[in-house]
Amino acid sequence: MGAAAVEYRFYLDEYGGSMPADAFAEAMPAAIRLVAGVTLAREPDPAWDERQADAWRRAVCAAADAHAELGEGLAGGFQIGDFSVTHYTSDGTTAADMALDAALAELAGSGLAFTGVG
């Protein structure tokens, strides 16, 4: 991969993200791995139109946000006194599951989500 597949400026200005640059850079490898697994592309393909390239970048940003917030393991929560927060709807949901859901939402309608039999 040459230049960054998703620039931090795109993340801030186009996607509307808010994590700091260092957290963004740390989350990128996991986000790109996840989106590459879905789209079979580790960076935007020059043959794609701009809408598809933006969908791919937005999917990476969504996955990066999920990974930055939740990590890559089980997506648990926390409790302080009677107040608790959970990041999942059922036991056993992983951060990767949630990152995948976020990425797929950004890829919807782009034709980039691989639907072949694995």
C-alpha cells in the first residue's frame, strides 16, 4: 500500500469522525483488514467510481471507530454502582462483529460487499 488508504483529513471532514490522529492511526490496520475481508480490496481500486471509493473509505472509518472504542475482542461494557453501559445486544458479540456491522452499513448499495460462498 502506498499512501494511506484513508487519510485522517477524510476521516474528520468527510466521515465526521472525532478520534485523535494517534488513535485513528492505531485503529487503521484492524479496520483495513476487516474491510478488505468484505470487499476483497485493501485500498480503493482505480476502476471504482468515486461513490464506491468513498463507500470503501467510509467503511474503513466506521470499522476504525468501532475498533478504537471497543478493541478487537469481546464487546463488553462497564458498571459503576447502579449505572451500567453495554456495547452489545447479546452475550458473545465481539467488537469485530460490531465493526463489521458498521462497515457493512457504509458499504450498502455500493456493490462492494463480497457475497460469495466462503
